[in-house]
Amino acid sequence: MSPASDPDRSSNDPDQPDLETLRNQMNLELEGISANQLYHLANQAVDQKLITAHGYRGGQYELLRQGEFILLSPSEAIQYLQELLQDSDA
């Protein structure tokens, strides 16, 4: 398939990124936002003494709470920390 007939590629400007490149850039930005949100939530939980430590380990996010390690995916860790922080505010 030639670039002119490829719907993911712009025929007007060869320097313009194709849709796949844009998708990859957006995914990287979203991952960065999620990582920042996770780090911020975990630091809040440490400040409130809800967890003792946190960090990435082998592609998972590890939390130390009440002497036990909790290993979650980053998205699960965000949800867990949000609920933990909400429960502590109640």
C-alpha cells in the first residue's frame, strides 16, 4: 500500500507523524500521567501513615501496609490508594 492510499499516513506532509505514532505518543503521555497520579496518591498515603513504603517492582506497584507487601498493577494500585485515602477521610 502506498503512503497516499494509507489512511493512517498524511499525504500532504511527509514529516507529519502517522496515526500509529500519534497513538503511541498519547499512550506514553497517559502512562506518564498515571505514574504521576500513582506516585502522588502513594505519597499522600505515606504522609497519612496509611502505608509505609511504595514503588515499582517487576512491572507491578508494591505497597507496604501494616507489615505486608501488596503487589498490584498500576491501575489497581491507583484504585486501591484512592479508596484507602477516602476511607481515612470518613
